Amino acid sequence: MNCDRVRLLIDAYTTDELDPSAALDVEDHFKACPACAGELDAVRTLRRTVAESAPKYAAPEALRRRLSIPAASEAGAAEPRHLPRTKWPRVALAAAVGVLLLLPWLGLYWNASRAGAGRLAAEVTASHIRSLMSDHLLDVPSTDRHTVKPWFNGKLDFSPNVVDLGADGFVLVGGRLDYIDGRPVAAIVYRRRQHVINLFTWPAAGPDRPPSLSQSKGYNVVTWTRDGMSSYAVSDLNREELQQFVELFRPKPATRP
Amino acid sequence: MPSLRPDSAGASPDAQPPAVRDELLRHLDAAYNLARWLCRNDHDAQDVVQESFLRAVRFADACRSDSARAWLLQIVRNTCHTWLARNGATSSSSEALEGAAAPESALPDLAVQRRQDAGAVRGAIEQLPEDLREVIVLREIEGLSYKEIAQIAEMPIGTVMSRLFRARERLKELLAGYHGEVYGEL
């Protein structure tokens, strides 16, 4: 074994990561070559120095707390959040612009829809969880929208929109009658791989609202209003795919009786 | 170690988001340590770790590794490289002059000595070029195996070994004066 090769292996040798035969070869070489033996000592000294003196940094508590809460931390997923400590002017500017843009919207809908949306997101998430726990996911198990949609006739005072998205990998598995916000609603159930998507729909007053994403208990919730129908899609599916689902679902106009 | 893949999580795919988060949080110190050494300051390191963490949670489905730590560190490493390239690697070095967090000793002389040791060693590691610094940090400070480093840094084990060798050579040069002063008479 030549010196160049031994030098490459010294590190592995000092941590017992060499297989026994290579270790023997290296040891033989150390006996015959004082230069490499000196190198071995130097490597050991260096390892010890680094181990004793180089700090092993621990994550700051504030960072750990921020990352422990799903909803709060994932809201800023697209862009890393800047800490107010040194970059406050940018944060302050962004916040000011944000508030200005949101002001009219906030004023109009804060009480009516914002607070309500949060409560409803929690309510549909609870219903989603219940549907998976109680094994009462489906009243009408069917992959055929022409079976699922008519099933709701006579059970609801509206006809929910049911779309076949099987070609896009969102398989319709059926429908269920559920109870949200003090009224009976339609729950249309789709599956993406092992992930269940509950899509709740019911008539709602108010203007159209584009889809908005939130999180509740670790589940992703997308809600929107169109043509007088309020919809909530809930799933443990990642948000990209859930948003893709909503985009595929939405273009078809809701059908009303 | 629980796998990150929901497919293998078995009965409860719905429990995936919290489980992934908890598993990744267990390796937060390792993630921060790597980012801190690569960025060379706390502020950038926190930003990088936060971005990496969210990415890891988001793309947990794509994790093909059995080790959540290696998966997270790989993302941290890549995020650091992107970050440093974007910000022109002009990280403030003012923090590098502050004392390091070495354990204090009851003997004042020894405490001062330790701080100097820590400062010199930290300074030397921080002076290493990035490609050498990352392997020495993963190896000597995080205590990872060649195989894990090879996976995190996406390079063959032979490259890991040769980089470690080069990193050590550079460190010895950088610490030569220091060793002469401090350990000369030992």
C-alpha cells in the first residue's frame, strides 16, 4: 500500500471504519513509514482539537417553536420568512402594503366571512375526521357520477355538483349526507392514492370567492364560493395536489335544481 | 426509525403530517448546526433551516431515504448552496469574532484558554472553502458516517474521503501557528 492511499484511509482507520484486512495493511505501513505514522498522530490530534473546540450549534428555541406549529409556519412556505430582528424594514413595508391591499376586503367581510370561514374550516375538518373514524365515509358508494348525483335528490334542497376526475387521478368513490353549519350538506368523496378528499357543498349567500387554503389540525382545507354554492375540500393530501383538485373541479359551473 | 413515506406508514395515512413534522423536529439541531456552519451566521442559518424544513414537510412524499436526518440535511445543504449563491456569500463575519459557546471552566485561566481554542478552531473551519467545510462539519461535528455524508452531499464515498483528507490538510495549515503557540510547550 502506498503513502497516498494510506493517507486517504487514515481517517477511516482512526474511527474503526476500515475492514480488518485493510486495517492490517495500513498498520503494516505505519510500522514501515514514519512519515505516515506521524500523519496518523496529526490526524488524531486534529480530530481531538475539533471535537473539543468546535461548537455544535443547537437550534434556537424560537426557531423550534416556529416550526412546531404547522399552520403558522407553512403560511410562509413559498418565501423564507425574514426575522424581524434585522430585516424589520422589509417586513414592515410588506405588512403595510398587505394591510392596504386587504383593507377594503377586511372591512366588508371580516365579521361575516372571515371569522365564519375559520369556524367552518374547523367544522368540516371535524366532519372529515369523523367520516374516516366511524367508517361512515359513504352513503352511496359509486364511481359513477350519474349514480352519485341523483342519490341526493329528495335528501337535500339543492343538487350538488359531481364531477368525474378519474382521468386526472382523483377517483370518485361516492357521496354521503352530512350536517355542517346547522344544515344538511352534500359530501362528495374522492380518493387520490391513499388520501381521502371530502368535498362539502351547500348553498350560501354572498358573492363569489376564489379558493383559499388554510390548515386545520394538520389537514389542508380549500374553500371557495361560486354561483351561490359554498364548497370546502378537506384532505391530508399535500396542498399542491389539493389545489390542483380544486382547480380541476371548479371550471364546471355548479348545477342547481 | 419511522419512515417518512405515507405508503409505508400503514393503517393511518391521515396521521402523516404531524408524524413527519415530529420526526423532522428531532433533527432540527443537526439541521441548524449544518446551516450555521455553512452560512456562518445565525440569521441566515435560521432562514435556511426554516425554508428547508417547510420543503421537507411539503415533499415528504418524495423522500426515498430511510433516514429522516439524511433527507433533511440534504435539503438544508442544497438550500444553503442556493442561498449563498443568491446572496453572493457575503455573510457578515462580525459574529465570527465573538467568543464561541465553549463550556466555561471553574478555573479562569482554563476558561480563557478554551475560548481561545474554540475561537481559533471555529475560525479555521469557517475559512475552509464550502465544499471542504461541509464534509468536515458533517464528519467531525455531526459525527456522520461516510455513507451518510455521501448521501447528503450527493457524491461518491471516494469523493467524501478525498475531500475530508484535503479539508484536514487545510485545517492543519490554518491551525499550524495556533498549535505552535498553544500546544508548543506541551
